[in-house]
Amino acid sequence: MKLFTPQFTRSSLAKLLTTLFVAMPLLPAAAQSPTAAEGTTSLHDLLEMEKQATDIWKAFFPNLDIARKAAISFHANLLESDYEGGFLVLQLDAREMERLRRFGFRFEPATEFIERRNRALTQFQIEAARRASSGGARAEPTAIPGYACYETVEETFAAADGLIAARPTLGSWVNAGPSWLKTQNPASGYDLKVLKLTNSAVPAPAEGKPKLFVNSAIHAREYTTAPLVLEFARWLVNGHGTNADATWILDHHEVHLLLHANPDGRKRAETGLSWRKNVNNAYCANTNTRGVDLNRNFSHSWNTTSGQGSSGTQCNLTYRGPFAASEPETRAIEGYIRSLWPDRRGPNPSDAAPADTSGIHLDIHSFSQLVLWPWGDTATPAPNGAALQTLGRRFAFFNGYSPTQSIGLYPTDGTSDNPSYGELGVAAYTFELGTSFFQSCSVYENDIKPKNLPALVYAAKVVRTPYITPGGPDVLTPSLGGTASTTGVAAGTVVQLAASATDTRFNNSNGAEATQAIAAAEATIGTPPWAPGAVPVPLQAVDGSFNANTEALSGGLNTAGLPVGQHIVYVRARDASGTWGPVSAVFLNINAAPPLVVAEVEPNNSPAQAQVLGTLPVVVNGSTLKVARELRSDPDFFGFSLAPGRTLTATVTPGGPAIGVTLTLISATGAVLAQSSAANGQPHSLNWTHTGSTAVNLSVRTSAAVRAGTGAYSLELTD
Ligand SMILES: [Zn+2]
């Protein structure tokens, strides 16, 4: 597990450094004068400072459990993990080393790590000098050098802009507030922009749509986090209309994505610096450890652990700031969280939020392969601890990480779950993705992304009632028989549904979750099962009885009366404890019914003789046009009935260039309601809307005008 594995090329590095001249005047270029806010230290010197940090240790742990707890408590110090090799690489001062020794750690200088790091930093410096002397062209970078899979801050926003532009009814930006740099100079820094995703064409119920809030990259160097959340946005937006689950999630929920919670710091990390905090230059000015650890600066439990869970030293990586929510980024996130959800938790630490509390807050970090939930400042379980644990074990089923309460060897305070869970009672989690800050693209693409995307999708599926639904079974691979999900079927077709339900999908690596037998399953068409008007269709166990943790399901869906178009079939299952699990969905496509084709039958020369047609739509003579006998003197009458509110369309297609056919719509009393004709050989139509309240009997008269010999036509009637 290697943290510092620089993969940049000379040319990609050149692109990066070019940008630094433009966006961050850190280099001593003649035309640039550094601003006080951005700092007075050159990039060369910042990189040199990073080399001077030699208080880095191979910390050999006594056992894996202690190692994982240390990874929680000493996350800010962690530089590399090698669980199989039995050690973590940590940057530690004497006091921190003593705190780890108490748990059986022993230390060796991390010589190899330091040498490897310094070689990489020297390459950055050489390239910076080369660029400075050549006064090279200035351009935005196309990626982080060596890490093309991770979007820069600008690329992240551009990608989200693209999603909004492609599907404006699904996405919009909400500005949560400015970054620290922007508070110093409106022309610099960033807004903390939240990508809000929901189908605005589907109105919200009175209580509002359930809300999932995800923030990422609050710690700048954690490369994988914002790209993963951006990928989740792509899955939702691009999937709406083509993936049934993405469709119902966005139709009936809001997903709020703060992709860059610390954009100023992230720009520093994009240069190769191991940047964690924001860039507030009032603290530990002009160094690589300036600023405040935003994830120790939140209000609810700020500085509540007597200095164990955060630092009061400005240059420390867990510096908590001078007072609660001192930083603009923290205030923006807290304010946004409070705007999303009501407060449903009482004032005492032991007050549980009600079981039906809606909403989930996910704070995406790297690294350590953990799924964490409150509390982090005490070993006492949170009052909603059992339910938080159940959902945590569901998340960890997907990503394979260790699910645990976020208390490590020592407490942490002022963390991001304080406004969401601590204040409001909303289910809050921290994911620690992967195995390093500057994770290689191959690990990100092949492991982190495919394993964590389903966890984010699951969060959206259960966000309506996250303290209840995760206890219920999952429905897997729902499918419809025949062409029902592809080219479609006519309304009235009975469609066979197949799926499976299972209550077993928990990560039991840290205590086993109780599971139950599947007890029931149901499907609804068009209306989700929680909404008024849903008509559930019970599904059956394929083996004849519901009595196992996993059951194959089947059922027949009656599609009579469904309008033409795409419908969502919602499927869910209930376990023996009575808990319904989340929905999985599949599309059902209803086609227009194919018209009945009939042949003209004589005699039909008067209204009294009118040939009675069946239910519309109907085609007279079909693709084989009527031939030979149809003369000017032989009008044809066709009778049918039209329901109230329907519009009749009658289209005639002459059988040759010399043939013209007049259409006349006649009421039961002989009144002419509509008429249509066109030049010989040209198809034409008449339309007539029945505004009455009861079905009406009508007839259509065709009258063929023929220049030579015979008349022929095809007539199509639809409503
Ligand atoms: Zn972090």
C-alpha cells in the first residue's frame, strides 16, 4: 500500500506548473506579486519545506484491531499503510509517539519513505525552475499530473456544468458560501457549490422529498473523494430515463453533492503538496501546515475532549481553529446542513432521533478502508447507534471496508457529523476510501469506484427512512418477461415479473447483523409503494413458501388500462421482523395497441348499410389496397362509436396517383361533422374531437374520384 507514488510525466508537470503562474502566484515570476492571502512563499520553497519534514516513522502495530483504531485517531498523521507488513507510516511528534506507545506500537525511522518522497519533490522543483527560466506559455492544466483520473477543481465544476446543461430539469447549483481565499479577495478562491439533483418535473409532497447530502474533499489531499462523488452524479443524471433505479431516486428524492468542500486547499494538493487543512494564512502563516483542520472546526462538539481529539497548535494538522466554526468553509457546510433538515434530536447526548427521521449525510474521505458513524468523541454508542450500525454494515457490504463507530484509540471532536447527527439527528457517516491519499488511478478505477458507487446508490435508496429500511431485505435483479422492458407490450398483456430477495447483505467483519427470513414481497406500477394511491401486487415465492433469508420471487402484472409510455415497476420485500427493505425497480414499456385490419365488405352504400368496425384503432383494407370495383358511384360507409373526450383521426391513402378520395364524418342523425380531401394520389386526414359526455355513433363516408377506371384506398381510424 503505497502513498507517495508520483506518476507524473515531464510534460504533465509542465502543464501543472504553468497553471500555478496563472491561478496561484506562488512562484517568483517577475510579473507576479504574491498577495498576502495567498502567501508569500514560493512553490519551490513550499516543496523544500515538505522535504524538511523528517519526523516520519514506520509504526509497527501489535494487532490489526489496534492498527485500524490508530488509523481513525491518527488519521491526520497517516501517510501510508501496510497492514500486511505490520506497520503504518505516520508523521508524529514526541507526544503523539508516546500516545501510540501506550497501545504497544514501536517505531523505526521511515527512511525509505522519506527518500522516495524527496525524489518526487525534487522533480517538481526542477520542473518549476525550468518553467520559471523559460517564462513558458500559460494554460489551464487538463488534469492533476500523473493522476489523469482525478478531475481538478475546475474540471469537476465543468463536468457538473455539463450534466446540468444536458438535463436542466434534473440539476442545478446552490451556493453554500465562500472559501477562505474568497473571503479575503472576491477575485480569488471559490464558492462552495452544491450540485443539487432531483427531477423538478415531479412535484414534492408536502413534507418535501427526502434529502441525501454528500460532501467530499474537505481534506484537500484525499484525491479519490470528489471524483467518486462526481461519478455518482453522472450515474444519477445519465441514468435518469434509462436506469429505473436512477429514475425513481431522482424523481422522488433530492441528492445534494458538495463536491469540493475545501477547494482552496485542494488546489494546493493538486501541486503535489500533502495538503490537509484549509489555507487560512492567519495560522502557521506561509507554511505547508497553515490553516485550520475543517474536520475539527464544527460547532456541536468543538474542542470537547480536553485536547485529545484536536489540536490547539496552529501548525498541527488537526488544528481546530480559535473558536467553533471559525472558518468560512465550516460555516457554509453547517448552514447548508441546517437548511436541509429539521432538528429531530433532543438536546441531551442520550436523546435518540425518531426512527422515521429522514435524511443521510455522507462525508467522503480517504484513506483507511473504513465506514464510520457517530459518536467520535466518546466510546458510548450514539442513541441511534444500533440503526446507524445496521446501515453502516450495509454500506460496508458494498465497499468491503471495516464498519465501526468512529471512536478510535482516542476521541475526535468538532467533526462533520456534528451538525447533521449531533444537532439534527440525521444519520451521518464518514467513508475512508482506499489505501492512500494520492491513490493510483488503477486502484481507483478498478477497486474504489466500482465498490463505492453501489454504496452511494444504496444510501439514496434508503434515505427516506435510513433508521428503518436498511433492516429490511434487498430486492435483486428484478426483470420482466418477454419484451415488456425493451420494445414494450400492449396494455392488457399480463407481464411476468421475476426477482430475488435477500436479507443477507451485511458486512459482518466487525460483529454479525441479525437477519430474518423473507416474509412477503410486492410490486407496484407507476406509484412508489410509500406514496398514496399505490396498488401493491403480491409476489410469490418461487419455491412455494417464504421461509428463507433468500427467496426467488415471481408474479404476474396486469397491465390493463396503462397508458402508452414508460412505467416504473417498484419491487420490495419484507422480512419476518416486519421491515420492508428498499425498492429495486425495472422499466415497463406499454406500446400503442396494433390496429385491427379489416377488409371492406359490400354492400355499404348508405348510412343504413354502414359496415360496422370494431374498436378503434382500425385499418380498412390494410396494406393491401382495395382494388378494381371502387367507382365514383359507389360510396362506402363505415360505422363506429367514439368515447367522450376522444379525438378521432381518419386518414385515407389513395391507391394510385390518379385516385382521389373524399372523407366525410357523419353523425347518427346525418349531420356532416368534418370533411377532408386532397389532390389525387395524396394522403389526407380529418380530425374531430367528441366534446359530449356519452359515447356517440358515427360513420365515415369515402367517395372515390377516379380519372381512369378504378378506385382504391386504405383507411385508418384512430382515437
Ligand atoms: Zn480526511
